[in-house]
Amino acid sequence: MVWWLIFLLVAILTLCYIFYNYNNIRKLPEGTKDMADMAAIIRSGANTFIRTEFRSIGIVTLIMAVVFTLFIEKTSGLTFLLGALMSSAVCIIGMKSATYANVRTANKAKETLSIGATVKVALMGGSISGLSVQAFGTMGLLLVLMIFNGVSHTSVGQGLLLSVPCNASVMRITTYSLGCSLVAMFNRVAGGNYTKAADISSDILGKIRHDLPEDDARVPNTIADFIGDNVNDIAGNCSDLLESYVASIAAGLMISVTSYETAVILKETNITEATFNATTLFPVTLAGVGLFSCLLSIMFTSLRNMKDDPEHELDLSNWIAAGLTVALSFCTCMFLFKDVPLYDEFRLGWISPWISALLGIASGVAIGSITEYYTSTDYKPARQLAEIATEGEAFVITKGDALGSRSCLLPILIIGISLFLSGVLCGTYGIAISALGMLSFVGATVSIDAFGPIADNAGGFAESCHLDPEVRAITDKLDAVGNTTAAIGKGFAIGSAAFAAVSLIVAYVANYTAADQVPVLNIASYIVISGGIIGGALIEYFSAILTDNTIESARLMADEGDRQLSVKGVLEGTVRPEYNKMIEMAANQALKKMMMPAILAIIIPIIGGFLAGAEFVGGLLIGATITAIPKALFMGNSGGAFDNAKKFIEAGGIKGCGKGSPAHKAAVTGDTVGDTRKDVVGVALDIFIKMMSTVANTLAVVFNTVHLIH
């Protein structure tokens, strides 16, 4: 209980710092009247979209909470609602802070013409999103543990109407995680459709059909694109990483319970309650010291005088957070495990969990670096993609596809080796701890990731409000860095999703396996293989739905944008386009098309479980995860490379091929293809596999006892 109180205080202290930064952002001036007017339109559009979206989310959430309370475990509905509430709070705070920070970042560049001063404002805005993810996720879980007296291996629960044998404390943890997952899925699907439909239609209108500058305010789709950056790249990303973070902690706690139950049944006399307490405390302490490290890192970076080198400042923040987490987690691991009996699986003694966490941390850093190599214009792959644009669209798409496929091998190799070593050194518990280690400093990672869309919007303000070229040069520099941090963030999100999904699958198998048996899923079984094949196919089907929805929305918005540009005076700049009509169209299309993909992730494991049982669902999860990880990496990295290749040409990187040239238009086509890949499909696949795994964990006991086909 003392540990929980300490980390609850850390979470509260972090929230105080978040609101301190939020107030400081709001006190900064917005700039010219045009900037203030456009900022108001963006804020209003984003707020309207989020309010409308959460009405739909609220209905689904309440229905599911009632079902859990009546038929699964009577308190699990409350913990499910708490998870949804924490995830929603992160989305709203992150989005609101970004819609204030973007215009103020542009104005700081205008006032100071200093890259360092401008970076500080953008990072301050991003830190609100990043620290909120970890603070709210940790606080919600600690409340569950404190209210219901922690994690128990003897806890028994039942629903108000139906008695299904389950561990009540495990059920509360999984439903808390599922609440986070539900909001994340809706946010990613709806936000991705909104922002990419606006972005694609804006590029088609401005850069291909009418030869207008990027972010030109005469194109009504541009403003919808600005809003989309906030509702997807900020709100959607926050809920995505929060969900991974919570799922990893939940997996660690679930495996702690099943490992101890198995040890008791098998009469491993050296294992005691002290062992159980240590294994359940360590995931919470690892999360807590990670949050504390991120808070110190962000505070240090924000308070110092920044140089005119944004990459250095952002890297410094990340490295400080990672380094502090490594050091503090070593201390807590030694304190918790040094003097208690250990499982035989802990091959290196008390230090085994810390090494597993270290493998996860190192994997996160490595995957981020690999992603940067394949997507940044500082390196050969993206530059080669830009150079081949002189040959036309077909060459760009084909080269980008090859780049995306090539980029999958090393990250997946790192994930596989890290999971293997974690399992060898610390058993199934080590796999969960490795996943959590990767996410233990997620507050710093998301802060840097959120820097990207804020800088992107700031550049949009500089262009659409006709600020001096010197201002645009600063925001372009930040935008280029932001594109790289966003690509790294997507790589990190995919890697963390892989770790989280695998740890949840391991926990799932342990949850439905009898306590006196070794948790094993027989991959050679026809039941598991059939589930695996179907799981892989579902990933392709899910990807197709998301792509079709986005392209259809983009087509409708491009047609509407063309209609508005044909109105006399709009192209001449004397008549303002109907921004609100375009914003309303983007929101309606996104909200109309968000329900089916989100519901699929919930009902697929439920239908599979009730029809064919727990092992079939295990196969579904494995097949979906194995298919989704390389596909998500391919989508994210090829999309990021397409985007940066286009920007490399726009910056004059290819001699004689500037904006408006055939090479530039070919690169824009590639970017249009990549937009749906990296910001719709790739990021949604992460949540799809995690959500299916979380639903499966919640109902594992039910699937094992109630299924039609025996």
C-alpha cells in the first residue's frame, strides 16, 4: 500500500505540472487577428468533433459496463468505465492543449525568429499530451488496486445475474484495460478517417489540380486537415499509447497471479506470499519510476535554455527519461526481489526482471532508430525515393513498397530476440515485464511525438496567415523534425503493440489453463491453426475497410473542395471558403464510418470463443498478431518515407525539381498513398490486435467452459 501511495502522489504531482504547463500555454499571445481567427476555427472544429464522437463512445461504453456487471463480475463494470474515463481525459486534454500550442508556436517564431524559443513552446504543448498518457494511466490503475485491496490470487467474483467462476481482482484489471482499449479504437478509426480524408483531398486539390502552395487557406480542406492533426495525431495517439501502457501492466499482474497459483498447486515449497507480492508490485513500481523519470526529464528540458538544434533537445529529453528509468528500476528490482524466494524461471536470480525490462527499453530505442533511418531525409532510403520520383508515379510507389517491406526485418528481429531472451531469463513473467519496460518512459516518447503535429500546425499558420518567410523557415525546420519524431513514434507504437499483444496472449493462455497444468497452446492443433489462418485474414479485411472508408471520404471532400474553389472570388482570395461546411463533412464521414471497424475487434474473439472455445481464440490472436506486426511496420515506414521524400523535393533536395514539377507531383501521389497507410491502417492495426487480446483475456474463463463446438 505504501508503494501505491507514493506513485499516486507522483501521478498527482505530474498532473499539477501538466495543468501548470497548460495555463502557461494559454497565457502566451496568439499573434495576428488572422492567426487568432484561424486558431478559433480549429479549436471549435476539434471540440465539436470530440463531443460528437464521445456521445457514441459513451453509449457503447455504458452498454458494455452493464453487461460486465450483470454477467461477468459485479464490480468490473465500474473498472471498465474508469478505464474509458482515463483514456477519454487524456484525449481531451491532449487535443485541447495542442489546439492552443500550435498557434502560439507559430507566434513565438514570428516574435523571436529563434528556433530554440519556438521548440520550447511546441515541446511544452507536447509534454501535456505525453505526461497525461502516463499519469492518467497509472493513476487509474492505482485507484483500482487501492479501492479493491490490490491483486489477490484467491479472489472470487461473480456477476449480479450470472455466476461465472473468475478471479475478481484479475477481472477488474482486465476490464480497466479494456475500457482504455475501447476509447483508443474509436479514436484511432474516427480520427484517422477525419485527418487523412482531409489531408488527401487537400493535397489533390492544392498540389495536383490547382497548383496552389501547401496549407493555402483558399483550399477549404486545409483547415479540416489542421483539425485532423489534433483529433488523430494527438488525441488518437494518446489513447493508443495509454492503452498499450495499461495493457502491459495488466499482463504482468495477470501472469503474476497464474504463476503463483501454478506454483502452489505443484507444491513448489520455496515459493511464498512474499514472492507473489514482489511479482505483483514490480510492474506497478516500474511504471511509477518511469513516470517519475519522464516528469524530471521534461521539466529539465523545458526549463533550460534551448539551442537552435531541435533534434538535440528532443533526443536529450528521451535519453534522460530512459536513463533514469533504467537506474531507478534497477534499485526497485533489487529492493523487491533480493531477499524473497524466486521462481526457477528466474535464471539470473533477483536481477532477471530488471534485465527483461532493460531488453524492452533497448528494443524501443532501437526500433525508433531503425524507423528514423528508413523515413528521415537525413538517410539514404527516403532520399533515394525522392530521386526516383523523376521517373514518375509508378516508380515512386514501387520503390516505396520495397522500402516498406525491407524496413520490417530488423524491428521484428529485435522484437523476436528480446521476447525470446526475456522468456529464457525470466519465464512468461519476463515477457510481460519486457513489454512494460519498452513503455515505461512512454510519457517522454509521446511528448516528443506530439511535438510533430503541433509543429506541423504551426507551419500551417505561417503559410495560411502569410507570415514572413523567415517564420516559415523556422516552422519548416520544426515540421521536418516533427515528421521524423512522428515516424519514430509510430515505430515505437507498433513495437510496443507487438510486445503488449504477445504478453497478453501469454496471459490469456495462462488464464484459461487449469492451475495444475503448464500453460501451453498447441500450435499443431487443427483448432489453433484454423483460428490462426482466420486471424490473419481478418487483419487484411480490417485494413481494407479502413482504406475504403478513408478514400471514399477523401473523394467526397475533394469534390466539395472543387465546388467551393469554383465559386467566384475564392481562388482570387477575396471570398473566404465555407470552412465550416468542409469541417462538418469531415466529421460526419469519420463518425459514420467508425463503428463497424471498432465493433469488429470486440465481437470477433467473442464469437470465436463461444463457437469454438479458448484454443480457437488463442489461434485467432496469434494469427492476427503475426500478420499485423509486419503489415503495420510496412504501412508506417513506407508512408513516412513517402511523406518525407515529398518534403525533400519541396525543400530543393533534387536539383531542378521544385514544387509543381512532375517529380514533385509524383512524390505527392506517393504521399497520398502513404497517408492512409501510416495514419489510418498502420496505427489502427496496433489497437486491433491489442483490443482482441484484451477482450479474450476478459472472457478467457467463459470461453473455456461455455462453447458450442466441442
